[in-house]
Amino acid sequence: MDYRYSQTWFFGSEIQRFLLNYINPGCRNTVLEIGCFEGLSSVFFADNILDHPESTLTCVDPFLSITNNDHQDYLKNNEEQNFDYNVSICKNNTKLDVIKTTSDIFFETNEIFYNFIYIDGCHECDYIKRDLENSFRFLEPDGIMWMDDYLGGDSIRIKRVMDNFLEAHSNELTVIHKGYQLAIKKV
């Protein structure tokens, strides 16, 4: 597809390279994505793991509707328009539910459990902690939660928050990938 984007962060990412080792595209997949930016990860999921008739993808991102967004330097062009365009032309686009709000607000009313959750939302430690806890609560048993920026950005702070989460839930999860990104499987 001829997707529109201004940043190439997703290309060559660990999730793009390794996800299909853990997720069966032919099975029913209920996917939640926290933080979408221009939708390159969204369309990757839609194009690759939503082929089952009952598969779905819920995309949650407030875009520019909050003023303390940690990506303000990047959010000055057409990110939301690129996202809207990209998801409109991707394979399986009818299986997407786009919710333009914060993850905190989304989780207040969410009742759906997911077998795969990708977290690449706000990079502030308080938000990361809440996204991890809220997402894990709605992750199905044997479900996979994949987190971006484990060793990126302000890596010491971000890594500490994620390591604290791993320690707090050590009896409930197995680490399946650890690199720039971190992935766990709920047991």
C-alpha cells in the first residue's frame, strides 16, 4: 500500500520483525493498540493479523487533543490526517475501531479482553505505569502484551517502570522478548 508517513520509527522495529512468531494470523485476534501516531503499526496489524472473520483492532490515541503530549515536537504536521488516511486504505480496515481519546479515559469504560496489546502511548512514567496495569488487566490468559521503548527515549526511567511491572507481576507472566522493545505473555 501507499501509506503516508513522516517518521519511519516503525520500519524494522522488533515487533514488525518478530510478531508473527507469536501471533497466528489465521486465528481470531482481538488487538488493542495504545498510541497510534501515523498508523504504521495499526496498518501492520490490520494487514497481517486480522484475516480471521472475527478479528478486530481497537486503536486508542488522543492525537492533539491533550496539551501535555510527550511527542509535541513531532505532532506539528499531518499525523492525525496520515493516520486517518492510512487506516482507511489498509487491508481489513472494516475491522478497526478508532477511539480518539486518552488511554485513561478508554480504560474507564472498556469491557473487552484482548489476546494482543501493543503499548506505545505517552512516554511519561505515570502514564506508562497506568497503561501497563490497565492493559494487563484486560489481557486474556495466554495473551501477549508488547511494549515499545523499553530501551529507548529516557530509557533509564522507562526501563525502571517496566522492570517494576515485571517484578510486581512475575508470577503472572513470562517474558518472551526483551530488546529495544519488551514483550510478555500472560500465564
